[in-house]
Amino acid sequence: MEEGKQVQEETKAPEPSEPAPQAVAAPPAQPEPAPAAPPEIPKEPEAKSPMAGTILMFGKFDVSGVTVRDVGMARYMDISAVAVPHTGGRHMNKPFAKAKMSIVERLINGMMRTEAFTGKKLKAYRAVENSFDLIEKKSGKNPLQAFVDALQNVAPREEVTRLQYGGISVPKAVDVAPARRVDLALRYVCTGALEQSHKSKKPIEECLADEIIAASNNDMNSFSVSKKEEIERVAASAR
């Protein structure tokens, strides 16, 4: 009987179960590599115009390289950059205030000293602007530089004045002041252009351009250069 009980107990005893398989820990997820950024294309520098930020005379001509060789006249010739050479008479009735006025505006005012241009500032303005365009086309130089050279060539250095000795008037050669030299040079250039326009059918702007080009080259065929030589010749005889 005991043996049968033992056999039954042995049969009833549960068989040892196999250990459950343990979950294998997954390897840590590695971060995916970020996609490589496309190579940056270097931007080309924006091309800037050499005239950017500069004031141009009449909106066309650069005056930064214009120079005045004559030291005495340089003080009374304003060649600063002005887009529109028109001050509206703000320097009127002020001593030596015209030295602060643009030399191009003084040329425009000088062209108004005739019956054809009196009171017609816009007409004279356009004539001078068109003449500067012609100077650039014909000579290939900066028109303001050509104009400044012309003024230096036609400005007389000596002139004649008259001294009174009792009842006798004696001519005497004297030096010309720098401010007066600029005034006379402007007068001769304007007079020469107007005289030339009366003798030909060319428009006034072409006559003014030809006068300035001839004066800048110190050409004796120019009215202003011949006038200057005549004044200095008379002054030399009165020394």
C-alpha cells in the first residue's frame, strides 16, 4: 500500500516547468545621422556703380577729379559738386559771396547778360547743359575740367588803368586781382560764344562748346584768348 501511495504521489507531482525565456534587452537606439547640409554657394558681391553716392553736375558729370592749377584763382572758383546749379540769388548783396557760388551757375548767369537771354534762366541753363554734352562728345574730357582750364587760360594777369597827374591822364599797367580775373574770364567766354552765334547759324550751345574747347586748348582763334592777349599786350606797353 505504501508503495502505491508513493507511486501516486510521484505521478501527481508536477513536472518541473521550463524557465520562461527572459526578454533580451534591445540595444539602445542610435540617433540617425542628420542629413548633410548642401554646401553654401558663396554670394557674389553686388556690383556697385563707381558713381553711386556721388553728386553729379546736371546729374551726368562727375566733378570729383576736377582741379584748378592757378592757386590765386582757386579761392574764387567753386567747383564743388552741385546737382542743379541754381541758388535763387541767396548770395546777392553780400561781399565776395559770389566766390561761394558754383562756377557753372556763374557761367549761366553770364549767358543771361544779353537781350536774347535776359531774364530767361531756364533757357540759359539748358544751353549750358547741352554745351557740356557737346564738349564731352567732341573732346572726350570732363566738360567741367575743360571749362576750368579755359577760365585759367583766358584770365588776364595785367591790365591798364589811368592815373591822373594834374590835368593829365597817364596809362599805367597794374596786376589784376584773382577775383577780377575770374570775372573777366567768364565775361570773355560768354561774349565770345554770343559773338560767334551772331556770325553763324550754329545754335548757341554749340558756339559755347566750341569757345570753351578752343579756350581750354589756348587756341588764338578763340575770342576770349585773343582778348586776353590784347589786354596783356597793351599793359606791357604801359609799364
